Amino acid sequence: MDANYKEPSQRQKRVAQEIKKIIAGALEKGEVRNPTILDYLVTITDVDISPDLKLCTIYFMTLNGKNLGQIEDDLNAETRGLKKLIASKLKLRYTPELNFRMDMSFAEVDRIEKLLRDPKVAKDLGRKVED
């Protein structure tokens, strides 16, 4: 863990959770202009917000991890409308800048699971290989 890492404050956590709800709801209700986004099941997996609440990174995943790059571009093109939606629902001094990022943690988990199932690795770990 980074020596400079600081646990998010309760306020950061609350605001991040509210932003997650608002954006997930907007996607669920189809409140985005780009119909391509609606063609993929987009899930908001996490939201990080800076201590000053001015920068917000929203992590997402699509069903089966398809077209992540395109969806990331499309979501980032929607930030203006989503900021307006957040501003109308949350009473903050500043509405944070939004930045969408594909959540690569699922791909990393898959990669590690495949490594652990490798017969050579299983042998080193003293386990049977399961399929």
C-alpha cells in the first residue's frame, strides 16, 4: 500500500455512494443521450472522489467485458449531462468533474484464477487442478 494513501473520509464515502446511485439510476432509466451505452449492460462498480470533492472517478464494467474502450469514451462524452443530473440531486458547493474508467479488477481476478489453475502452479502449491 502507498505510504501516502489516506483512507477516504465519511463525507467522501457518502458523496461517492450518492453519485454511484445517481449514475447507476440514470443508466438504468436510459437517461443518457448516446444509445450505444444503453445497448450494453453497464454496471457502476466503484466511485472514488478526491478529498476536496472536485474530482470523481467512476469505475464501470459491461456484461462480459465487451467494448470497454468504446463505452469508456461514450460515458466520458456524457459527463456534462451527468454533472447536471448530480447537481440537481446533491447539494454540493461544487459538482465534481467526472472521469469514467473501465474497472480492470475483474480481468485481474480472472488472470490470477487462470494462473492458479495452471497445473505447474497447482503442483507448486500442492493442490489438485480443478476444472
